[in-house]
Amino acid sequence: WERQARDNAALTDRHKQAIHRAIFFQRPLKSQRGLVGRCSLERGRRRAPEACLEFQEFRYLQRVNDLEVRDVDGWRRLTAEERRRLTDALDVHEKLTFSQIRRLLGFRRPRGDRFLYEFNLEAGGESKLMGNQTAARLRSILGDRWDAMPPDRRKEFVDEIISFRDEQALVRRLQRAWDLDETMAGQVVDVPLPSNFASFSRKALRRLLPRLHAGERLQTAIKNEYGPRETHTVYDRLPPVREAMSELRNPVVCRALTELRRVVNAIVARYGKPQAIRVELARDLKMSRERRKQRWKQMRENERKRDAAKERVIRELGIQQPRNTHILKVILAEECNWECPYTGRTISMEALIGSHPQFDIEHIIPFSRSLDDSIVNKTLCYHEENRERKRGRTPWEAYGGDEQRWHEILSRVGRFQGPLAKRKFELFALTEVTDEFVNRQLSDTRYITRAAVEYLGLLYGGVIDESGKRRVQTTTGPVTSQMARAWGLGRILGPGSGKNRDDHRHHAVDAIVIALTDAAVIQRYSRASQQSESRLGRIQVELPEPWPDFVQSVQRAIDCIVVSHRAKRRLSGALHEETNYGIRNVLRPNGRVDQVVTVRKRLDQMSSEEVQRIIDPVVRQLVLEKLKAVTGRENADPKRVFAVPENLPHRTDRAGNVFPVRAARIQARRTVQPIGSPAKRRYVAPGSNSHMEIVAELDTQGRELRWEGHIVSRLEAYARYRAGEPVVKRDHGPNKRFLFSLRPTEMVEMNYQGQRNIFKVEAISSRQLEFVLHSDARPSSVRRKQSGQRVRLSPDRLRSARARKVVVDPLGKILPAND
């Protein structure tokens, strides 16, 4: 009996283990080591993991070498002793805030001066310096054992931790080879170490570390260690992205560069290789997810401030439609505490935007020298002071000669409120404005466009060719918009001076401006703006046209543009809807048995019409009676009634148990098809449509009678593909002639409202197709809300419109699709 009990217990344990494994077992993920990028300095080497001690040391040394501090004499780099104290602290701490760094280095700010002993990285928006995360986290577990390890043993220890994939195997290894007890080994395994990869390999990091220890900045260290850059191959055409940039892993960037390659190679094939290429910086792409999230929050906060300022103007002055200038003035007044930073005068709402306003919006650094028309460079100034003394000069130029007045102005600016306070203090405190802006516009290769600029440089052997000429240049978005306004190009695509983002061709207008924005044009724009700064803070500059009849010639060119859209022909995506349907035999009143599609649905999600389609007559009657009992009518909204659990109908089973009816099976109006093997048969509704096959019905003489469309769902298209059949079926039987197929994003040329134009297929339904003009950039949700803005045609209406399927190449040339 005892032996049988032990056997039963063992059997039960094995059953438990088997059940646990069946539920929770997960196959280990395939190793992604092959996807680790290559080092840009050491050919063929993989990038180092961020958790390794070499990278941790490299990271904080790089940031310390970039660090500058503002003291009483201005900006300076850290001294050798300050660098040593800071690097020693970062080597044992996971991170240090700038307040902690100031205390560590003995930097004491006088009371009220929050900008003295400020660090450049801190002014740029950073809050801390990252230290040796790996060492700090392991030290918190190992304590003195970590400190007693020689540097080589520490690196070996970390390398073992990050090389093991099996946690239990790592625990055993730490116990056996490193003499750790089971508890400590488990804590080491559980410690969260960085999981990303660095930009360089371990070999490159080891070569650069001595130079970083000596205080060299990263780019200087790379130049001194690796010498001048290699001479790269000059390509006649851009090669495939994967071939040229094998280390690229971001699929979004890879797709963008592939489209860039199509356009550039088409240009080179038709017109030859350009003398130079200019790229507009797309700043949003360089931001991390967290930075974009912060920027989104800041945008929402800016909207809140604008709404609050607008409400205040309406409430206090009764201006029902405040202008943008009024709103901006109120925001700037709140920022400077309703006190003129130049004169100290108190600002009232009436004096700010009343019938006789006494305060101007003015540029801290004159626009003609900064080309900065953003709110960062704007503040308020008493109108007489602005026109008589400030007069388009920097604060230092206007007031630097009066020491007492100068310190009073900086004291008032030091009390500014809001996220821009630090930056505005810096602008006020500038004692010299250099002419670096033009060079910065032409050489700024921020991370946003680094991949595109590097890729385009392959046409010339590098961004800078062998002769030292920069072939790939960059410009910024604000400069592009300012130049477009100066040349009067804003009204080309519609009324008003702003950019019409509802028309895809606004990108072509930008491209024209970018192509013409060289150093000479920026200088002419800067000189022209010197005479145009208005007291309202708006810049209205008119530049000489690049050639006679400039705007008219641009208008003619834009009118001829046909926008090329990338056609999506892949079968990937959801093949069917997520809901599984059932098939059930239903006895009709006439005695006939029909098969119907059924689906189970909650009562609080049904419509009144769906209640009538509940299959079980008993349940249907219970639901109708409950609706009538609660609301007095059977056709009441079940969503509202049954959202309250107490209103649910109840049913009694054969055993006499009473339970609420929360859901019921209804007859679904769906066209379904079976999927899966017979043992796992289920019915689903096809998902989105793959394409429509347009077929002409012919009479006995071979003449077209009408056009008809055959919808092919993505599920059916995929089934054809798996069976080895053509995805597009061309044989539709006798007296039928296949014309072409249409997918969303493909192009059609046809007559519409008396004109022949190019349209893009937007959507396909069972009866008609929806089109959008090739240049229309409005979201479909916006067009649906605007009456008369949707172009919907049946297949036979396409025949009346003399439609034909076309392909628009990257340069806008219209070609027959030959489908």
C-alpha cells in the first residue's frame, strides 16, 4: 500500500511537470548575433555590446571631454584636475546629475544666479551624465569582491555574463568558476545590464580610449588614431542600400533610402550626375522615442498656453477674434513676468494689445544676422525704447556700454519663466554674433540626414570629393520656408502665403527652393532682412528673383507635375477578420432547412436589428421581454439597457439553476469561407481586398457591352499564390476580355468632370472603386467629411471615363501599365 502511494505521488508530480511544460514552454528565440552592425572604423568587426566595460568607460570619457562650463570669464573646458575627479566619480556611479557634478567640483553659484557654472550639455537640455552602469550595478551586489578584482578580471567577468543565454547555466558557471554562492550568483544573473550595441567594435574602443583619457574629443581622437579618411569608390549610380550600407538595421530608413535611390538614379540616367546635391534636414527623424514623446508633450503644452492666452484676451479686452500677434504678445508677457526686460516698465493688457499698444515684439538677436524668426529669439520691448535705442542691435551692442543698465537687464531676464528662459538668457548675454550661420546651414550633417547624406556621397567618392569640394550639402526647414516666402512661392498651390500641405506638390516647391539656397542666396537674404524687421516681430523680405519670370515659370513647372506614388503589391497583411464564424442548420417556417453563418455576440454590443436575428427563439423572446420591461418597448437600444448588469435577462436550465444571459448566437450577414484542416475547420470572413480584376463583357461581334469588376480578397489571392496559380486571373470565360487589375495605390488615367487626369486608387469595395487625384495629400478621413470630395466609380463608369491603367515613373513620366 505504501509503495503504491509513493508511485501515485511520483506519477502525479510527473503529470504536473508535463502540464507545466505544455503550458509555459517557449522555444528559445533564434540568435540575432548575425544582425549586429559592423564597426565603421575597423573593417569586418562587429559592434561592441554596450554592457562591456570598454564601452562604459568610452561613453563617459567622451561626454566629459565634450563638457564645458560657464564661469565668470565665459565658457571653458574642464581643467585636468577637474576631469580626473569627474571621471573617477563616473567610474563608480551609474549616473551623476549636473547638480551633483557642481558639488563634486566645488562650483558654488551665488544666490539668484542660476546660469553661473552651467554646463553646455545642461543648457542643451540634458540633465545628467551616464557613468559606468555595468560596474555600478555589479558593485552593488559583489561589494568588495568587485573592487578587489584586477581590471582584466572584471572585463572577463562581465564578458561571461553577457555571453551566456541560459540563466541556469550562467548560475552554475558563476558558482564553479567565480566561487559565488547560489544567492549571489542569482542576483548577478538578475542584474539588468544594457542590451544595445555601441557604434564601434571593441578593437576600435581600445585604440581610442588612451586618446580620450588624454582629453581629446572623439572626432579628434578618430582623426589622430586612424589618419585621413579613405578614398572611396565613385559610383555612376547609387548601388542597392543593403550592398552599400550593410550595417544599416532600421527598416524605415532602409525603405526611405531605397525610394531615394529610385529617384536619384532616374535623374542620373536622364540628366547625368548632378554637380551638387542639397538635402533638407528632417529634424524629427533624429529624435529618440522618448525625445519625440517629450516634444509632443511640449507641443500640447504650447497649445494649452495659446488657448489660455486667447481666453484671457477675450475676457479682459472683449476681442472675440484675437490675432496670432495678440496671442504671442500675451505668451511673451507671461514669460517676462509682465515686465519689459529692457526698461523695467510694467506691462498691462491694455498697453500690450489695446487700441494704442505700447510694446513691440522684437528679435533679441537681429533677424538679419541670425535668420531666427522663432519664439526663442523673440521678446517684448517698450515701443519707444525699441525704435530709439535697441534699433536692430543685440542687447550687448545697445546696452553693454552702461554697466549698471546692462546688469539690470540681465537680472530681469534671469527671472524669466518657462522652458526657454535659459536659452533667452544666453541670447541676451551674447557679446559677439559671428557670421557662422551660412557655414552652419551648408555643413550641418545632423543625425537626421546622416544616412541619406552618406549614401548620396557614394556618387562622388564621399560627401567631400577628392578635390575637397562638398558635393552633398544640407539646409534646414526654417530656411526653406523663409526663402519660399521671400520669393513669393507660397501662393503657387493656392491662396495665402503659407505652405499648402493638402497638395503633394508642395514638396516640389520646397525642392526648387532647396536647390537655389546656396551661400550667396542666404547672404543676400540676410542683407535684405536688415531693412525689414517690423515692430510686430514679423519678417517680410522680398528677394530678387533668381531669373526673370521666376514665379510664373515655377508655376508652369508645378502645373505639369504628375506625382509618383509607390505601388504596394505585396500580399502581406491580415488575410481575414479575427472573428471565427459558425455554420448552423436553421429550420424555416416553411419547413425548409437552410445553412446560416452564426457568431456569438454580447447583448451589450448588439444593435436592435441584431436582437431580431438571435437564433435561439427562447433567448430572443427573453431579450425582447426584458427590453420591453425596462424601457416599455422592444426596439430599445440593447447597448444602453444591458450595459447595466441588473438588466440582463435570466434563464433556468434543466437542473433548475438560474443564470444571466450575457451573450447569444446571432445570424451574421457575412460571406465566409473555410480555412484549416478538416480537424480544425473554421469559417472566417475575408479581410481587406487585394485587387479588382476589370473585365469587358463582349457581344457576338467582339464589341464591349460593359465592364465588370471581380473582387479578389487578400485571402483568395494568397491561396492562389500558394497553389502556384497567377495572383491575377486573366481568363474569365467566353465572351470576356481581361483589361487590367487595380490595387490600392495604383494609378489610372481617365476623364473626370470634363478633364483628363491621373488618379490613384484609394480603396476597393464590392461595387465601386474610390479614387483620389494624384496630387491630393489630404487624409481619407478628411475627404470623407467634405461633401463632393470623393471620386467613386463603378467598373462600367470607368469605361465611360475611358480609363486606362498607367505607371508613373520616379520622374513623373506617364507610361502604359501593360497589364
